[in-house]
Amino acid sequence: QVQLVESGGGLVQAGGSLRLSCAASGRTFSSVVMGWFRRTPGKEREFVAAIRWSSRHTYYADSVKGRFTISRDNAKNTVYLQMDSLKPEDTAVYYCAAGRTVATTTVSKADEYGYWGQGTQVTVSS
């Protein structure tokens, strides 16, 4: 089992920044992919970013490319999502996820991830 705990959400004005953290504990896998997804009421979960733990290769949704940065700290078993130039449309509950074997072609698919955190609210005011 893998446990994921997110933190760092909050309220910020448009143009501001937030950094989300996702601490992983329990069983870990060298081939794991860590991802961030978000959900707004009435919508499906939306892929935001992902990082392949072993290679640090990163993937981003077009909507956040150039504004968000995903990274990981191996010693702390923690993944971060640095969010800059935030927009009101970034408002959502953000979820951390982990997948054991996620192909590059399916890294944006929520179904590929078997472990999820509880979510953290991010609200961007205009």
C-alpha cells in the first residue's frame, strides 16, 4: 500500500503562487509515476502534471505548461507542484496520485493511477 498526503493548498490572488506537496509513505516502487490531477464541481478529473520517479522525466497539461513545475525530493519521498502565475480557472481540488506502471502515452489518464491522496483546495481569486 502507498499512502499519499497533500498539503499546501489555500487562497491566493490571480498572478500569485502556491506550492503543493505530496508526501508518500508505505510501499514504494522504483518505476512509480507521481501525478497531480485537479477537479472542479461537475467536471471530470483533469490531468495537471506528472513525474517519473526514476528518470525525473516530467509531463504537463497544455493549460499549465510554463506556469507549473513538478519536482520530487527522493530523500523526503515527496513530490511538489510549484504553481506560478495562477489564474482563477486554476481553482480546483488538487489530488496527488501514484501509479506503478504508467506508460508515457497514458500518463494523463487518471485510471492509470492506483493510489490517491485526499485532495487539497486551491482557490484563485480575480
